[in-house]
Amino acid sequence: MYIVKNALRNIRRMWSKNILIAIIILIIGFSCVVSLSIKEAANTARQEGLDAINITASLSYDRQKMMQGMQPPTEGEQDSSTAEDMREQMRENMQNQNLSLEELETYAKASSVSDFYYQSTMSISASSIEAIESSSTQQFGGRPGMMQGEGAETSSFVQGDFSLVGISSASALSDFQDGTAEIVDGQFLDVDDTNTVMISEDLATYNSLEVGSTITLQNPNNESETYEVNVVGIYSQSTDQQAMRFQDPANQMYTSVATVDSIASASESKSSETALTGEISGTYVLADLDAYEAFSDEVYDLGLSEDFTVQSMDVNQYEQSLAPLENLADFANTFFLVSIIVGGLILVVFQFLRIKERTYDIGVLRAIGMSKFKISLQFICELLMITTVSLVLSLGIGAATSVPITNQLLANQSTSTSEVAMGNMPGGMAPGMSENSEQNRGGFVENSIQSVSSATNWKVVLEILLLGVALTIISGSVATVFIQRYNTMKILQQG
């Protein structure tokens, strides 16, 4: 008890220097609170986000691996025949990039899969309506589906102006699930019906179509081959995506898989050379991130070739949205380490100076019989009292300001990250991109995490308190080392 009372008395007696130490500890503590709060906010946001999103995955051909596997000709061997061989090898590899429905259903048997659905997309034209042309359609130029450049004149296959998308389940249309699209007239497509379609509101307005109208579809490579479908629903879509004509969402028609299959079968029976085909893509619904990681391993055990990879746009997009916060957390971690190292060194120096100034006090205490250990304990007790008060204040200030500070830094980091992403676009700015560059940058910022609602929690409080105790012990050990070296008689003689 005497040590505590004497420590309080010495703190009051040397109040000016102790206030300076308290301010230093307060600054160190505040910096550490903000840094740890940012790291904790990043971890919390990541976990909460992954728990909230619905994770879906798909299987895609690894084109990068294919390109790496192709051996480029060495210098002196590159001629027209070698280049043609490489193109032929690429065409053969590309023919094997699509999985059949049977294969997709096999991988759906993985224990980690919660649900499975697929869609079959067919490029097709229409004789009774016209496709909507956007400005980006004209910028791409050329006839849809035609390869530009060398060998383009030898291709006779024509791409249709529309995409006929057959779905096996209503879950395949995620835009309707998340509210991006909604039915404005008619009803939602029944996946068990055939020869019925849902069309966009823009396409319906452009061609004066309504629910009950009949659309005559046409094979773009055989104009005499036609099929009729009925409009059962008209939908609106809030996003304004611009792409090539047949990829434009306004030119997409949703139907059942049975409709696409029946058209493909009928087209094959008429002519195999110009037959319409549907490109099948499967989607696997997974419960959480652990299920996604398990699925990434299970599919290969079920026979998936190493030439294919498991991808999830949901996980990728969320990881991208976390990029600014992750970068900020890395910066906070570095700042935290610097604050600890610099602050600890400053405290050690101040503690050394305090002991040098109080050498005579140490001699008096030794003369009245106080042990060196108790004297060292008194110095540590003084510093611990100052540290405790300063850390409590730093926790209060840090807890009140960590959220706005984090949000402000996060906003700046989001802008910087989006500018870097725009600057790293391959080939620079594409034609027609200049007028939309700000929208693209804004879209990245909008999709990234913009703010956090909480940062400082009990974990941060505990870490700060443990940090304070550690700094006190480390700097207090300096006092112990010097006190153990002092000789009482020499101190009193010099005093």
C-alpha cells in the first residue's frame, strides 16, 4: 500500500513531466485504437458479407492454361505453316471447352452443392421484329458473329441479332431474384411451357409488342427456317448495359430449356450445316464459402478435367468490393507496428531520463531500508497509473472517432483503387469509353464497401489494455536495470 501511495505522491509532485508522458501514451494509444479498429472492421465486414451473399459457382475452360500449353515457335521457325498449325491446335482445344448437360449434372452430385440449374443460350434472328441497336453496337462494327482480320472472309456463319435464353429453373434469372429486373406486364415464364417467351420492355416498345403477341424467329443462316413463339411476359431492367447487339440485355428473350431444345432439334433435322444450337452453362448453388472451397476440390474427384476451373462471380465481386478496406487494413497494420516501435522507444528514453533525475530519491529510499525490487516496483506502478489513465482516454476518443476516420480513409482508398483499376485496363481506353469512364469508375466505387458501422469492440479494448501492460513492463524494466546498478552510499555522497 505504501508503494501505491508513494507513487501517487510522486505523480503529483512531478505533474508537468508526467503529463507529458501521459500525452505521449495517449497519442500512442489513440493511434493503436484506430489501427486495430480498422483491422477489426475489415475482418467483420468480410465475414458478415460472406455470410450474407448467396454463393453460386460455374465451371469454365481455363484458356490461360491452354495458351501456356501451346509452344510458340522459336526465332527462325516462325512461318505461315507454323502459325497455321498453332491456329489449328487452338481451334481443337476450343472445341472441347463446353461441358455437356450430363457432365454438369454429374458434378451437381457433389455433397457441397445445395442446388443446380442451367440455361441454354441460342443466337437467333427474327423476321417479324427488329433488334435494338445501341451506340456501342455501332462502335464494335462489322457483321455480328464475323471474325475480323485474317481469314474473316472465309467464314460464312452469321450471328443472330437476338439471344434466346432457355432456363431450367426460375432461379437461373438472378436479376429477378435481387430486384434488378421485374415483370411489368403479363406473367413470369413457366419453365414447363414451350414456345413462350419473356421480352424486355424496351424491345416490346420498339416493336409495338404486347402480351399475347407472336414473334417469328428465324435461323440467321437459313432464312426459310422459322419458328413462332408467344409473348407471355414483359419485364423491365434497371441496369443499362451496352454490348454487341445479340448480347444486349434488351435483345434477350427468356424461354424454357424445352423450347430451345425443340428448336435445336428441329433445326438439326432440316440441315446439320446451318443447324441452330444452344450453348449450355450450369450454375451450382453453394451454402457458404466453405462449401465453395469444398466444391472446388470435389469436382475433380468426380472426373472434371484439369483444363477446367471453378469460378464464382459472387465471391470474386465481393473480394473486389473488399479491396479498398483490405488495403486500408494493411496500411493500418503497418501504422500500428510503427506506432508501437516508435512509441515504445520514446517511453524507454523518458523512463531513463526520469530515473537519472531521481537518483537522489532512489538513494534516500535505499537508506531507509526499501529494497531495490520495491523501488523498481514503485517506478513501474507510477508508469502503470499514468498509462491506465491515458489508455482509458485513448479508448474513449478512439471509439468515438474510429468509425468516421475509417469511413473517410475508406472513401479516399476506394477512389484511389478505382483510378488504379481504370489505369490498368489492357490496351488503354477502348473506343467510346471516354464518355463512360466516370460511370465505370463510379460503378467500381459503388460496388465496393463504402462505410463501416462499427469498428472498436471488446477485442480491441482487450488488445489495447494488454498492449499498455506490455509497454509498461518493457519501459519499467529499464528502471529495474539501472536501479539494481546503483550504490546507495555513492548516491548519497554525490547528493
